[in-house]
Amino acid sequence: MCWRRLPSGPVTLAAGGTRVEIDDAGEGPGAAVVGDLPPNSRLSLDVAWLGGKKRLRFKTLPSPPGELLYRFATVNDIHIGDRAFGMYRGMAEPPGTEPPFPWRCATAALQEAVEWGAESIVVKGDLTRAGRPREWASVGRLLASQPIPVDIILGNHDVQRTAPDARPLLAEHGIKVPIEPFFRDVPGLRLVFGHTAAQGARKGAIDEAQRRAVAELCAAADGPAFVALHHYLQRFRMTTMWPPGVPGPQADAFLDAIEAANPATIVATGHSHRHRRHSRHAIVTAEIGSTKDYPGTWAGYAVHEGGIRQVVRRVARPDAMAWTERTRRAMFGIWGYWSPGLRTHRCFTHVWPTRGER
Ligand SMILES: [Fe+2]
Ligand SMILES: [Fe+2]
């Protein structure tokens, strides 16, 4: 549960037999997890404070079929090195604010994902503002200090025309980013990493070699696959929103190749800094927002024998949320409505189709 402001004094949240006590939420926005709830249930959340109470109703997601096999989390667009957000007159923190907001949001997101039970982390590009060595030094320090394995793909900001090659800089921290598409097999799933960002290009591209290589990695999986990309997949050839993604014809050819290779595949992207879910035949595609601008999120995936559950969570640490709440007002307030998308696009259960079934 997230709030912009709670009444002062103690507040109790209660749902499905779980109670969470908040001593004093303070002035600003915050969040609390009311966990251990039964799946696929209509429940009420009772919020009680000194002199008042409120009942909110909600429904929990169904569990995917079969046993829980593995949990992992993704972050993207952490943009270490950014000092402002917004297209026109960017909003910024007072000069000298330390640590700056991208660092606060990224460190909090990773910490919260590990506490949630993620067994590995996937970082889907735009780790830096401009791919500068100083930014990579921070990124390397941040990711090398994680207690679980981390896999990375690069975004357009990381491979800007003037940026040096990130790979040797990351290798200094023990982080390897293969040039070709690569994979990691985990219980119940193959994680596949594709590259859509080319040096000096803002928009994404998936050429025939890339498409084939990713499809082959999906086809060779023992079971389902999860494909991580930086750029989102456009519906049309023309870009209809900022920033541009992978043009529609390339995107459709890619999804069709993935489906033919392994229909039990889900594709997750970043770059758009917003949340959307699309389907093309059997393949579900999920765009996930940035850690550092509204709503400021990471995604948790629960891998079961028969499907996968995606839950997008806001980065909850107060010093991160104080910033992300502020960025809601970007683009004359439109950003706050545009970026979150529908809850059903952020949080859903996907049951794997069997191979050969549409
Ligand atoms: Fe980005
Ligand atoms: Fe990007």
C-alpha cells in the first residue's frame, strides 16, 4: 500500500489476518507491505488511525499453476549520473544533494528486491546518464556489492556516441556483458538477454542476426523463457511517442520468431519509463518503468511450474519516494497519469502455453 500522506500518529493496516502497525508515517509519501495474503481472494484493507477508519477493497492475484520454483527481480533506467527529470524545464534537487536521487532510488530498489526474496537481478539498460567512466564506476560498485547474481544489458544512454565501451569498465568490477545475446538458466526458466541499443542510436533495433540468436536461445531452453530487452517494441513503423523504441515491423518479426521458437516466453523491456502490457498471439510483452521517476518501480517475478507472476512494486524507501512523488508533476502533471499504466498491466499472472499451442 502506498500513500501520499497518512494522518499523524499511529496507523494500523489490516487485511486477511495480517496487521501492520505504523508508528508515525511523518509528513511525506510512504509505503508498507501487507503480506501473507491468500491468492485469488477478494479482501478488504482496514486502515485505522486516531479518530478515523477507512475500508478499501481489493483482490489478490491468482498463483500460477504448480510449485514456486524461483524468484527474480528486474530494474531498468536507473540513470546513474542524472541530475534532473522532465522534458522542458527539468526538475532537479538542490545543488550538492548527496546521494543524488538516481543512486537513492537504485540502491533502495535493489535492497527491497533482495528483501522480497529475489534470487537474482536483471538490469534492462540505461544504467547511466551518458556512459561516462565515473558513472560506470558507481554502477560497478553498486552492482558488485549485491548479494545475488546480477545480469546486465545496455541501453541507449549507455552507448551514446561519445561514450567509451562499457564492457572493460564493468569487467573491472567482475561484471561481464557478452556482445552476443546470452542466457542464464535458473530453476523453471531460461533468462535470455538481447541487445537493442547500438552505439550512437537513440531508437532500438533488432536485426535478423539478433532475432535469430535470441530465438535460438529460447528454442534451446528446457522449459519457458524470459527475454530481457532495453527498448520497447513499437506497434507501428512510425514512432508515436517519445522516446522511440524498436520499429513495428522489426518488433513483429521478432515476436513471431520467439513464438515459433518457444511460445512459453515472456518479453520484458524498459526505456519508455512507463508500464504497459501487450500481447501478440501467445507472447506477452511487459514495459516496466524506471526506478527513479514516477511511480519509481522494480518488478518481481515468481516462477512457478506452470506460469509466471509479475508484480510491479514502487521503490518504497522514504528518501526515494519523496523524489519520485515529486516527478509525478512532470510534463504539466501528465506524467503522473501516463507512466503508471493500468494495474492489470503492471501486476498479472501468465500461464505458460504448451509448445505447439497458440
Ligand atoms: Fe531510460
Ligand atoms: Fe533508453
